[in-house]
Amino acid sequence: MVGRFPVITLCGSTRFKEQFLEAQKRLTLEGNIVISVGLFGHSGDDEVWTPGTKEMLDNMHKRKIDMADAIYVINVGGYIGSSTRSEIEYAEKHGKTIMYLEKP
């Protein structure tokens, strides 16, 4: 392929690890650069819960949104938690396109 590849950052609860991996694969095969989470705290990556780490990761994820053209929200069953809601608001404020796994 030749040309610019859209950049998409995945957002959503880390309890949906399998859906994150599926979306990453599908969006990549569709010709996008996909940025995802580095740890799945709600799916067994306990390092997330050490003091200061969750806050650092939340801040880092906002920087990942800064690098993207769009975010893709993993909202299984319509679930959007407070961290994800914050990321959606941040993306909206910065003019990013917002897409959803399931129609909100």
C-alpha cells in the first residue's frame, strides 16, 4: 500500500482484552495504524494497581489519543466506564473522530 495510514487509538475497559485484540487485528488489516493499551489491569496485569501506575497509564493514554486521528471505543454491551468516558471527552475536545464497537 502507498500513502498515509490513519492512526486509531483503542479505548475501553481493560476487562475486554479479547475484544481489544480482535479490534486491533481487524483495524490493522483494514489499513490503519492501531495504538492500544500496554497493560490489561482488569484482565490480570496486576502491575497496573501499584501506586502511581494507573495515573501514569491514564496520562499516557491521553498522549496516545493526541497521536491519533481517531479513537475506537471498545464498548461491549454498551459499557463505558469513567476512564473511557474521560478519554472520549478528551478526544472530542481535541477534534478526534470517535468510532464505537457497538452503537452507543
